[in-house]
Amino acid sequence: MNVTAAAVVWLGVGLALANWCFLTERRFGLLDRSIKPFWFRLIELLVSYLLLLVLGVWLESSMGAIQSQTWNFYAITFLLFLVMAYPGYVWRYLRRRSSGAS
């Protein structure tokens, strides 16, 4: 896999993982419970970020040597992940709900 394809895969999976916790009420996509609290969505977001990091390391190792990273890299990728999660956050918390009565 070349670098461009790996970047497209990483960004696509990152976009899906970032929004997954806001689009479903299932806990970690498995357990069907009542409405998830916001703090649990944040935990799912953090776990999703860690999964995305594992995918990134795997993609990088499949193309060659893994480069060592400092805290700056992880801070920037986490903020990028939060930006990718914004559409799901808006859909869950900021969109106007229809009142049902017209």
C-alpha cells in the first residue's frame, strides 16, 4: 500500500470512529442500554482515538520502519480527531429537533 492510500484509509476510518460514539446509543457499539451520558461518550471517543493510533502504527509498519513520535504528534492528532468528531457532536447535541406538532 502506498502512502496516499494509507492516508486516505486512515482519515476515512478516523472520521467513522470519531463520529461513531455520537451516532449510536449502544455502549461501545455492543451493549444496548438506555441513553448514554456525555462522559461515557468521551470515554468512547478516547478509546476510538487509541484504536486509530493502533491502525496508524500498523499502516506505517506495513510501509516500512516506524518513526518515533513525541508528545506534539499525539496532541495534534488528538485535536484532529476532535475536529473530525464535530459533525457527530453537532448532530447529537446542537441540531434542532422537530416539535412533532405543526
